[in-house]
Amino acid sequence: MSTIKEHWNYCQSCLLTKPSLRRTAIFLALLYAIGLLGLASPYRAQWLPLTPLLLLITAALLFQHHPVWSKSFVYFCAIAWLLSFLLEVLGVQTGHIFGTYRYGTHLGWCVGGVPLLIGLNWLMLVYAVGNMLAPLPSSSTLKSVLGAALLVVLDGLMEPVAWQVGFWAWDSTQVPWQNYATWYLLAGALLQLFYATHTPPHNPFGVVVYTILLTFFGILGLLL
């Protein structure tokens, strides 16, 4: 517990001592605050088409703070994007992986019924949580298990919001437990790949992204 507290204190220290990191965090938080107000307003239909742009900005700001673009890191990014995207396509087409669901039209161009940005979203979330936990003095397996749990918590907040605003929809009356189980397994596997392919230099912006997303979907879920 003290180690986790020290880690969070370190991230807070980075935000206080690194002006560029602090400015970027404030800018991203403001964007999500504006998005929160827009999606909770009667003008939701006008705000929804901006979702892909917000996702791209989030990913760009997160990876902007990645310090070392090694070959192994690029390979990880490519594999994580491709694997998660292909599994989503199989999931949509068969209904046997996450459950029976379909994507709406608000997340941009689709291939095989899945928005291309979904692979980027998986990559961004795994990278953010992977870096958030990287400094902990634990094995990669333990960090992957914990990181997968953190991502399932985020998905639990995300699912009802995404369903209500039309990002995707389930054929059942509620989100199936199969979805959360698959999320956990896929997130854990990608985190293991993240830790196995390279030694991740700490990117404190991962904490910022995860915290903003958790807050955004938590509050929006209460407002909708």
C-alpha cells in the first residue's frame, strides 16, 4: 500500500514540477469537461461526431510523453492495435467473444463493423495503465493482473454510457458478463506483452489519462 501511495505521490510531483506535463493535463481535463457538458446537454447529437477527434487528441498527448520510441515499442503498438481490432471484428461478426453487440456510427470509419479507432483505444488504455503500474516493485504478471482489473473497472463505467449515447449496443437487455471476462483476459494478455517486449520508461501521463477517463465516464453515467 505504501508503494502505491509513493507512486501516486511521484506522479503528483511530476505534475507540479514539469510545466509542460501540467499544461497538457489541464488542457486534456478541460476538453473532457467540455465534452461532459456537451453530452449531458440537449445538444448531444451535435457533440457526438467530435468523439473520434477527442480520442485522437487523447492518444496523441499520451504518446507525446513517451520518452523512447524503440523498435520493440513500435512492434508492441502494432501488435496490440491489430490483435485487439481483429478480436473486436470477430466479436461483432460472431457474437462469441464479447457477446452479441454492434457499433454505432459515432466512432468513425468502420471495417468489418468495427471502428478503426477501437484498436487505438485498446492500445491507449493498455499503455496508460501499463505505464501507471510500471514503477511498482512487482512481477510483470502481478502488474498485468492488477492492470487488467483497473481496465475492467473503467469498462464497467464506460459500458452504460456508451450504450446510451449510441457508441455501441448490446442485443441483450444488459451488458453480458462475458464482455467483462473477455476484457479482463485481453487486457491482461496485452499488458503482459507490454512488459515483455521492452522495459517501459515511466510516462506519468498514463495516470492522467486513466484518471480523466474514470472521472468522465463516472460523472456522465450519473448525469444521463
